[in-house]
Amino acid sequence: MNKIFYIIIFVGFSRLVAQSNLDSQLNYADLLFAQNQYYDAITEYKRLLFFDSEHRFGFTGNYKIGLSYKKGGKYDDAVKFFKLAEINAENDLQKLNARLQIARSNILRGTTENALRMLGNLLQGVKDSSMVKKIHYWKGWAFMFADKWDSAKAEFMQLDSVDSLIAVCNDVINQKYSVTFAKLISYILPGAGQFYTGHYISGLMSLGMNVLWGYLTVNAFLAERVFDGIVIGNLLWFRFYRGNYQNAEKFALQKNIEIANKALRKVQIEYKGEKP
């Protein structure tokens, strides 16, 4: 009887010590994380999971590893461990938080369509109003990174206290060039699309070359030099005319990318709220 009693006491004491050691391990890993020593923290969180024979830290350990990789810019690895955290989640809230982190990592690694699909699926299954707002918030960020500023604005308009993000969306929408308009006016007047996007030298060259080769083509036909007119028209005039509206389209797209990237940099530096 005494032996059984001592065995029970010994087993209980061993478990208590083991639990204390695991708690200390978690605290140490958390300390490294707080000190921005993310790769050291990853090692300690993995050590925690290795010795966690009862799998009590399955969610916490994997979730913190995911956060560490995300902080270090290793988004593919972050997604991997957030998925493990989701598998080891003990309740719906933990599972939802893991999925949100996966979506946020997808935003950062540029796979915004995956992020939007995930967030859209989450919206269908969530009823808590605060969580619904959070999902709309991250959908807005995903649309910004996807260069869909009208859609981003629509998401932010459903929320409170994000006026600065709405203002950024409005600025981008107002500053962006119309690619269709740039191409259309270049059809009508060569060089006009380049002028519209601020590429004045390119616009002047495009206008000049089209006037020159157009004149030579028409003059050749008027002089009954049909072969010369066909060669000049097809090989030179048409080439410069096509290059004119293609350049106008390219310049408008480049300008829009510059505007969007500038806005994203500004938001990431100046915005004080939560970011992906």
C-alpha cells in the first residue's frame, strides 16, 4: 500500500516538474520573441513542442512559430505552422485566429486571391459582429495589395475608425490614370496618350514619327509609287502608329503601379493601426 502511495506521489511530482519546465520553456521562447530574436524563438518553441508529450501546447507552440516566421519575412513557413496551429486548435476562436493569420500571410506574400477566398469563406461561417468587422478589415487590406482600391474602399466603408485608410483609397482612385482613355486618345492623335501620362518627349517623338511616315506614305501613293507606299505604310507608319498606342497603355499602367506602391509604402510607414 505504501509503495503504491509513493508511486502516485512520485508520478504526480514528476508531472508537476515537467509542467513547470514546459511553462518555463514557453516563457523563455516568449521572451526571445518579445526581444525580436525570432529565429532563436523558433528554436525554443520547437523544443517546447518536442518535449510536450501530452500535446498541451500544440496550438500555442505552432501559432507562435508561425508568428516568428511571419515577423522574419518567411511567409511560406509561417503559413505551414499556422495550418498546424489550426489543426491543434482547442476551440473555434483559436481556429479562426489561425485562419486569419494564414490570410494575412497570403496578403504579405502576394497571393491575395488566396487571402480573399479564405476571408470570403470565413465571412460565411462567422456570426460574431466584432469578428465580421475584423474579416472585412483584412479583406480591405487584401484588396489594397491586389491593386483593387475601389473594392478596398467598399470594405473599409463598412467599418469605424478607418477614415485614414478610406482617404488613401480615395487618393489612389483619384490619382490613377485611365488606361483605356490613354489608349483611345492615342488612336485618335498619336502621342496624346504619352502627353496624358506625362511622357512629353516620347509623345513628341511619337507624333513626329507618325506625321513623317504618314506624309511619306500618302505622298508615295499620290505619286503612283504604290509599292513604296505599301512598304512605307506597313513597315514604318503602321509600326510607329501601333507602338504609339502600346506605349500609351504601358505608360499608364506603369504610372498606376507607381501610385499604388507609393500609397502602400505610405500606409505601412504612417498608419498606426494593425497591419497584415
